[in-house]
Amino acid sequence: MSSHVTVAVGPGSDSADITLDLGDLHPTSHGGLRLRLTLDGEVITAAEGLPGLLHRGAEKLFEARDYRQIIMLADRHDWHGAFGSEVGVALAVEQLAGISVPERATLLRTLLCEITRIQSTLIFVGVPLQADSALVLRERWLDHVETYTGNRVHPMICRVGGLATDVTDDWLRTTSHLVAATRECATLLRRDLSDQGDTWRSVAVLSAESASTVGASGPVARASGLDVDLRRDDPYLAYDRLPLRVITNPGGDALARFEVMVEQIPVSLDIIDTCIDYLGSISGPVAVRLPKVLRAPEGETYVWTENPTGINGYHLVSHGEPAPWRLKIRSGGFGNLQALAAALPGTTVSGLPIAIASFALAAGDIDR
């Protein structure tokens, strides 16, 4: 991730502001994270998250694309959790248009959402831990998804009304093998985290009150003790009939955030196993037949989903045309950026990289 940090040196200092560029800020890069920090020596005393460094105008592009095409745009924001955004947009259109999705497609969507959550977790934890096993395993998951969807990072398999195609029995068997390998990897990650305890503990502490005030969600909120997970609290897809434990940690620091991410891996694996069991007894189509020109009726709806890094909200407004009149996405990363700013005071400059990493931000998910 690229970072652009504007630093005011010392409260009340007469020194001119200086700019520290942390990472490549070439205009063709995939985004930048900008923070304004006030320092007292090596300690951060105030921080402000500044979104808007690189807007893509995606939400205006939604208004010029039909309902089939907007899914392609939606999965570009958080490239680590792309399928979750595909599903969120599809659910919003289906809810407004009154489209019922076949049961097999609902189960497959749920399974893919949890694979996406695992992929996202493995990179956000594996990179700061320098855990090669996690990063190699993530590549195996990406390869596996590619054999089904034809794409690695951006699956583009979700459609309004279901999925583009069904999976094979061989693909499901390979999924089960990867689940077993991932359980072993989660054990190794727990061990690696315990070795980092003294280093990452008390870095960027976010209280439960601050997390709630700034709208943090996902692992960031749960690592501050907030017991919130839409998969349980407002179930969608097939989550209302699947095993789900909500992992929380009252620590509120960088270590707690990484621990929550690692401990949610077995939860996702249990969900995947159950989905595979259900799919063995459920046949049928994975999509409904749609008209050549799909129009959502006039009106509006709001759908939210528990994406890997937090809650995504989709506000869809239709005037009865083939394209949305307005589609506003509130990403989990936007609230978590504000949570990062709230957590940084008291952290040293040397702790800044791991503090940022623990909030699992995708810059494109903030600056859409």
C-alpha cells in the first residue's frame, strides 16, 4: 500500500511542515493512504485520516452502466475482497427487483465469500508476519478460484440472479484439501503472533468507545471488544443456517487486531465445509433467467454485507431505467481509516507501519 504522510513537527513548533512519502506515489499506482500526523519528538500526539487522494469516480460510472456491467466496477475497490463487493451489488439489485436466487447459487456465493475472507486475511496477516506459508497458501487459493471463475484477483463470477456457472465435484474436493491445509497454516500463524506479543502489544490502541464513535467495523471493531458481525446479526445469503462464532478481543491494539483476523480463519473454514456438505445434496440451476434488458423498478433499497475488512453498505436508487440512478457504496475501509486516526495518538513513529498494517486498509476501497 502506498502512503502519503504530512507531518507537523511538534505542537506549537515554528518548524515548517515537512512531507514524508512512504511508498510509491506514481499517478498510475493503485491508490494512496494519506495521514496528517502531529509529533512530539517520536510520539504521535494527533492524527487525521485524509481520504480523497485518488478518486476513481466509480460511483458516477455506475450511472452510465447497466445492472450487469456495474458488478465489474464494484469488485475493483477492495481487490483483496473483490467477490464480497460483487455479491453486495447483486443483492441490492435483486432486492429492489424482487429476484429470487436459486438455493445452490446462494450456497456457492456464501462459500466464495468465505474463501475471499481467507484470501484477504492471509495477505493482511502474512505480510507483516513475513509468513511465507500464508502467502504461498493465498496463491493456492487464488489459483483455485481461477480454475472456477477464469480470473484470480477479480473473480467476476457473480451475476444478478445468481452465478455465471456452476462448480464441478472435483473443484469442491480440491476446496476441501485446501481447507485442511489452511487449518494447519492458522496454527502456525497463531504461533508467529505469540512471538510478536511484546512488540505489537499496546501499538495503536483503539478503545471500544472510539471504535463505535467513528464507525469502525469488521475485525478492527471486534478487536476493540465490539461484538458485531452482520453474518449473525442481520443474516444474508445462507448465513442463518451455517455455523458461526463471532471472534472478539478486548485488547484494542495491533496485536489484538491480528489475533482476531487469524482466529476468524477457522470460522470461515467451518462455514466452507458446511456449504460443501449442503451442496452435495442440492442440485439445480445457479442463476435465474433474466430479460434481455434488465430494469429495476422505481424505488430505492439499502443492503449491507460483512466484507473481509468491515461492513459495506449499498444504497441503490432506481428510476426504472436499465442503469442505476444512484448507487452509493459505504465501504468498511472508510470507517476504519477514521479508526486508525483515532488509535494513533500515543504510538511512536517506529510503530506506524505495523499500526497501519493492522487496520487492513485497501486504499481503493476508501477513494472510490
